[in-house]
Amino acid sequence: MSADTFDIQAVTQMNGQKERDVVPEVERGEFVLEVKNFSVDYGVGENMVRAVNDVTLHVRRSNVLGIAGESGSGKSTLVYAMTRLLRAPGVISGGDVILNFANPEDEKKFTAVNLVTANEKELRRIRWSHVSIVLQSALSALNPVLRVGREFDEVLKTHRSDLSKEQRRARAVELLSMVGLNEDRLSRYPHELSGGQRQRIMIALALALDPDLVIMDEPTTALDVVTQREIISELHDLRSRFGFAMIFITHDLSLLVELADEIVVMYAGEIVERAGARDLYEAPRHPYTLGLLNSFPPLHGQRHELTGIPGSPPDLSDLPTGCNFYPRCPFAMTRCEHEAPGLRAFENSDRTVACWLHAPDSSVPVPVELSRRATGARDAVALLEGRP
Ligand SMILES: Nc1ncnc2c1ncn2[C@@H]1O[C@H](COP(=O)(O)OP(=O)(O)OP(=O)(O)O)[C@@H](O)[C@H]1O
Ligand code: SF4
Ligand SMILES: [Mg+2]
């Protein structure tokens, strides 16, 4: 059976799971990706570290989910493992990753495939066509001995055997123009292009087959601020035009708020806060989110002094006993040292936060910095610094 003919019933039976995943197709269509209780380890036995711990997240169709967190928080491990691109010693140690893609014949019907259990043949059919990824190292991901045109031709030839050579070239020219590049770039080698041009080419390749979901792992981090802004604005336009969903990873929260509908913040392999992008930016509820907002200059508005987060992320092989953020948290309480807070709904809303300050049984008043809505990160920072 091919991935294209799978229905969710078949997938769940194949995985030996119960029928908990069987829901009407219309409901499934709401989310392009459902990640459930997903964990990833590096190594085995005594040397094993858990780089992604029990992550659950959903990506709505045509929406952008931003993933933020400092270096080492597990962002790349999460998306590599989700798409089954993770190499040894990385191993998926639990959970499901359900990709729901529209059937070409009937866009109201959806096919669900569990990427965790899909075999290599199914994964090959799904990659590029339904989910594509721009890797963190995209600047060196293009084959140095292939002209750019060949890269496009190979992808299109493999997945669109109905296209003639001329049609493939026309599609490559169209894709390049979508990312603001002239067709003469097709005859260039990667080393003849600037970093920004190479990155645009990677994005155009990722969009070549109209995927349902595009994953971008820090695609603009190595670029200057002007090029970074141009590419973000182009991605914004492309998403509006073509309606693909996107996961966009960065450690720069103020950049994410420009692009994302929803943001999850990761710390030490776990989600510590999830909220609508604007809510998270204007009203951070986790001390780590507040610290991250204070670590980058805002893209708009007045500049402010950046204070960052004291200390450094924990060693995964020696995590604190309670809240992972405890050693760095300016608001830590006694219970934080010994009890892990766990992710819970924030005040009956659909945002979630993992912090004892917001627990219903907390007897400590929530600090003003984490209880009020600021008018932007700058104001949140002012609150943190105790300014009016
Ligand atoms: N091959 C590996 N072997 C052992 N540990 C690894 C390996 N690759 C990554 N890790 C660990 O897994 C954790 C998560 O790494 P990951 O690369 O996913 O972080 P990240 O959030 O993407 O960071 P960055 O922002 O620097 O890209 C880190 O603590 C890292 O040391
Ligand atoms: S649970 Fe405690 S240590 Fe952890 S973020 Fe909240 S206040 Fe800080
Ligand atoms: Mg990374």
C-alpha cells in the first residue's frame, strides 16, 4: 500500500495502535501536522540524553508555527526527528507525528500518515511533495558541483514525471522569480552566488512541489539584517499566495512575531510556553519567554538596552531536579527547585505555560511582568527592569 492510498484507519491499524487516532476526515483537515508526546534521545544507556521531551504541538493548515529557544534547546532535533532526517546517535524514543495532507482529487479529503512509522518508500513520496525542509545549514546544502538549474531539474524529474524538460525549466524559472531571482541564476554554481541568493534558492526548491507544510530551520540566521528582512517579507507574501503551512525556527522571538500565527518556546527539550504570536510577544507568561524577548532588539520601535538571560542552558545529562529553568529564573520559588511544573492551560485559555507561578494552587502573586499585557517587547522589558 502506498502512502497516497493510506487512510487514517489503515495507518492506525498498521501501527498496532488503538482507534484513538480515528477522527472524521474533516476534523483532521484542520491540522496539517499533529505531533503527540514526541521524545528524542541521543545515545543509549548511561550516556543517553533526552534532547526532546514529550513534545505535543499542532500546525494548522496554512498557518505559521514559530519555534523559539536558545541554542541547544532541541529545535533542530525536533524537526529532523519529525521528518525522519535525524541521524545516529539520535533516536525517536516515543510519540507520533501525523501528517494530514489533502488528496489531489478532492481537497476536502485528507490522508493521514504517521511519519514515525512510515517506511522509506513512503517517506520519499511524502518529502518535497507534502512536506519540505530548509535545513539550518542550507548555505552549504546545495551541491557545489551542480549548477542551480540541475538541482531544480532533479527534484522536478523525480516527483513530476508528467513534466517535459521544457516544462521543468519553465517551472524552475517561475520558482526563481517567486523568490526574486532572475533565470540567469539557473546556470550558476552555488559558489557564484551570495548567501542570500543561495538561501532564496533553497526556499524556492522547498516550494517546488507545492507542499502542504514547509519547515524552515533558521533560514536567515547567517544573513545580514537587510537580507533577512527581505526574505521574511517574501515568505510572508508567498504563504499568502500559496497557502502552505510553515514551521519557522529561530532563536529571535522578535523576528518570529512578524511571521508566525502561533509560537512555541522550547527550553531544554521541552515546550515551556505556547500562545498566539501577538499574545506571546505582548504578554509573555513564562519567565524564560520574557528573558528571550529581552535578548533581541525589536524590529520596530525604539531601541532598548538588551539584558539577556543570566547563566546558560542546562547540561542535558545533568538537568535540575525541579523546573529546568530554576537556576536562571529571577522569580524562582522553593517548590521550583524540586517539582517540575508541567505544561498546563493558562487561565482556561488555549495558551499553555509550564510555570508554578500560574498554577491554580499557587499562593504567590504572579509578578507584574508576567501578568500584564505590555504594548510590545520593549514595554515588557521595561517592566522587567522595573521602569514605569
Ligand atoms: N549528535 C549528537 N549527539 C549528542 N547530542 C547531540 C547531538 N546533536 C545535538 N545534540 C544535543 O541535543 C541538544 C539539542 O540540539 P539541537 O541542535 O536540536 O538544538 P537547537 O535548538 O537546534 O540549537 P541551535 O539554535 O544551536 O541550532 C543539544 O544539547 C545538543 O548538544
Ligand atoms: S516554575 Fe519556578 S523556576 Fe520555573 S520558570 Fe516558573 S517561577 Fe521560574
Ligand atoms: Mg538548530
